[in-house]
Amino acid sequence: MAEEIAADITPLLSDRFEIGESPVWDEAHGSLLWCDIPRGEIHALRLEDGKREAWRFGEPVGAFGLCRSRRLVVGLRDSVILFDRASGNREMLAALPHRKPRMRLNDGKVGPDGAFYIGSMDASGDGAPAAAFYRVGPDGAVRVLADGYTTTNGLAWSPDGRLMYHSDSRGPMALDRWDFDPATGEANGRVRLGIIDETLGRADGGACDLNGDYWSAAPSQSRLNQFDAEGQLVGFIPMPTLRPTMPCFGGSDMRTLFVTSLSSGIDAETLAQHPLCGAIVTLRMPVAGVPVSRFAD
């Protein structure tokens, strides 16, 4: 049986974000970046001196990643762009048209091969989910890896880059593992590790540690779940933020875990009882995390 893991959890920022998501550690600048999806914002906090920056895009920001240059690769409602933080210049990389109205892009990360992986979400509830999971190459070429999702989520790679994890956090709430070639980006051998029901908490954003364990935010149970490579739940950490959305390893030794959360859709009484709901918190981990990859722009 999975055991509860004790952790000293402290607030990094008590700001209340609507849907805080996609935390990314920028080791070159000692900064944490994250987005607020419905507000269409990307934020940055330099830990050394507390300097903050923010960029606004005028539409939802589902996810983003660091580039080998200072730019960001950003997934907007139905497109992926390259964004220059210094000048504000935007360059269209790929259009990802949706099959239904009111769909948008959701969870995404840069893979070990230097491409951007991102999926969409379909909140129509019509019984025929149309969300898809994409690879967007540095040249803008788009490949559909899989479709039929409700809400694509949970992207993370193993320490050697040869396993890719991905989930659907609605509908069947399934966690999948793929064989992945970190040189070419070829993904195949998809294995369904299991259906994650609400007793565990639906799988939201994920991250891997150097032991090969997969850490999954479970907002419906207010905790982080720790799975091994076979999809077995081995532990969990209760979270004070009520609705954690994604973990991210960072810090000088990659042992600090940053966790975003959401406040959207929660009633005022519940928010008053949970002052960290929508905030970003940190905790120290016994093992370091897998460093993020950079987009080959």
C-alpha cells in the first residue's frame, strides 16, 4: 500500500493564480517560470533577488518551454509560437486547428529531442473526445502522436529520455508510457499503465526524478502521487494548495520541487479556508529531478 510522505511545504508565492500551470526551471538565470492559463500570462521569478517579470498574450497560454536561445516556445489557444522575452517579438511556428469550437491547447513540454510536445483538451462532454497529442518540430512540422483524448496532460520523460509519460486527466483518466528515442523523437510502444480513478486523484501535470519515479499532481485529492515506472503508486504527499496542478524540479541541485495550483471554479468560502489555493509552493526532495530540455530554435 502506498504510504503518505511527510514534507515541509512552504509558499514561494502567495499570489492567487486562476490556473497556475507549466512551471519550468531556467537554470541559466536561476528563475522559475510558469503560466496562468485563462489570463494568458507567463510569469518569471528570479530566486536570488525576487525580481519578477510577466508577459501577456491576449489569449490562453496552455504551456510553454525554454529555447536554446533566450526565446520561449509557447502553446496558445490553437497555435505554437516562438516568443522573444526581450523584444516581445512573436514568430508563428505551427497552427494546430481544433475539431470543435472552444477547444484549446493544454499541457506541453520540450522533449529530449529538442521538439515541443503539446496536447489539446475537449470539454464538450459530447461522448466523442477530439483532443490530440502533437509533436511540433523546430522546423514547424507537426505530427499527431495520438488522438481521442479528453484532456491531454502529464508529460514527462525518464532520466535517460527513453520513456515518455502522458495522461488523459478526464474521461478514462489513464496514464500511458511510451518508448521514446531521444535522438529522433520517435514515440511508439504505447502501454497503458493503468486507469487512475478519483480515489487516487486525477492525473494532472507530471515530472520525473533521477530514480525514474513519476510525480503526478492530483488536484481532485489535493496531493502529489509518486508512481514507479510500471505505474504502481508507491507514495503520496498531501498538498496545502487544495488543487495542485504540476510539479517541477529545480534549484541549484535540482532537489527543490515547485508546485503550481489553481483557484478557478472554487467557491469563496472554500478559498477563504485554503489561503494557499492558487499559490506556488516548494518542498525539498530526497532525490534530484530530471532537467528540462530546450527547444532547438
